Amino acid sequence: MKRLNIILLFFSFYLFSCGVSIKKLNKYAAIEVYPEDEFLKISTSKKAMIVVAHDDDPAAMSGTLTMLKKQGWKIKQLCFTSGNQSRDSAMLIASKIFLNEIEFINIPPQMRRLDFDSSIIPYMPIPKSEFSSKFDLEKIHSIVLTKINEFAPTVIFTLDNEMGGYGHPEHVLLSEFVFNAFKNNQINPERLYQSVYTNSMEDKILKDRLTNQMKKWGFPNSYMSALKMYKLDGMPEPDVQINIESCAEEKMRYLRTFNERERKTIGFYVPYFEKSNAKKYFSVFNREFFRVLKPSIN
């Protein structure tokens, strides 16, 4: 039995170590170089808030958040409940890696989406002009604004407000609200960090890989639809990069803590993360990218 366990352990290690080559991973890595972020290094007020629609939305910023927690930052995440107790429970476990606190906006999908029924595809983009007729904006905005101001973060992390990464309307809804509240001084963080991909990552991961997968499976492509609907070339350009290689083990553990369905979704945008060990994977994907916004001066 002991020998069998050793063999199984070795086989598992072999799969994670050799499941995907460095060459294959490099195909999807960023080729651009941006300035290293300095603000987070020198800030003396260390409170960060993540405001996203869904529990797995921080995947592309989780290395940075892990680093901040190690440096003594207090970090809180605000996101919608999934409406599924098992999924929310998995998130509570995953959150311990880089969060001090997580709070769910307790409005389940069928209540926050006013046109919710079996005919809609919830991840497909909708025009921003239709948000007021599709969502309970007053309730959602009131809760988010109150929670942000109660926590009073130094920085807020969101997805981009232009297309929310890949067009999911709830991504855009929350990121757009935070962006506007920040611009209009309704909230007072010192910086707003929007998690984005570089142009080369978008081209290879979203325009190429994701499009081919969706076509193969017969699913509508939210990313390409969002580009057309919002008249965009892609996500906003990053301003900074942050090297997260020192947090490789924690980031991989975070990604793998989710339930199987969420891991598959993450795998659309974080290619092959379940087929490699942390050290090898994040020696390639060793940077996270952000558009950084400063308060407007009226």
C-alpha cells in the first residue's frame, strides 16, 4: 500500500510537471513590458477592496492581492452571491489565501436581473443604455456605495469598466458604477486598479483560443460580441505590471480551490493552469497588469 501511494504521488507530480510544455504556455504569455507599479509599494495606508460581480473574477489579480496581504494590507472582497451555497462556501475557503474578509451582496441572480428567465444567456453583453431596465440598479448601487464607504479603502480593484474583461454584463455593471463613483468623488480611494490583459494576451487567449473553443462547443461568444456592441478594440491598455512570481504557490492554490465548474470557466482565461505545477506555470505568467486611475480634480 505504501509503495502504491508513492507511485500515485509520483504520477500526480508527473502530470502537473509535464502536462503542458513551457513552449505551449509561452504561446499565451504577454510579450509587452510596462512600468513596474510603485504606488502599492510606498502606500502607508494599507486597505484594499475588491469590487467584482462574481467570486472567481479576481483570478487575474490574485497574485497581486496575495502579495499585498503578505505585506500587511487589510483586504476585503465584495461580490454578488452566486445563489448556490456550495459555490459560495468554496469561495469562503479560497478567500482565506488573500482576503481578510469577504462579503456577499445577497441579491441572487433571479432578483438582480429583472429579465431573468430560462431564455436569457446571462454572460452575453447587453447595451449599457439597457442596464436600468435589466437590473435593479437602485438597490445594487446603494449597497455597493455604502459598503465601499464603510470600509474606506486606500485602493479598489475591479475589472475594466469598458467591457468587463470579456463582456459579461454584471462585470460591466459593477466596474462602471465603481468607475463613475470614483470619478464623481462619491468614493475616495487614492487609486482605482482595473485588472486587464495586454493586447497580445487578448489576441491569443480571447480572440483566438476562446473564440475557437466557443465555436467548437456551439456557445455564443461574449467577448467578440462585446467588442462589436461597445465599439472597442479590446480592454483598456495597462499602465503598470506587477511581478507575482513569489506568490506562485498561493495563486495556484487559490485557482484550484474552486469547484470544478468554476475551474473550467477560469481555464478559458487562464490557459492550462490545472495542467502545470505552480513554479513552472508562474515562471511564464509571472506578471499581472492593471490600468491605474487617479482621483479627478474638480
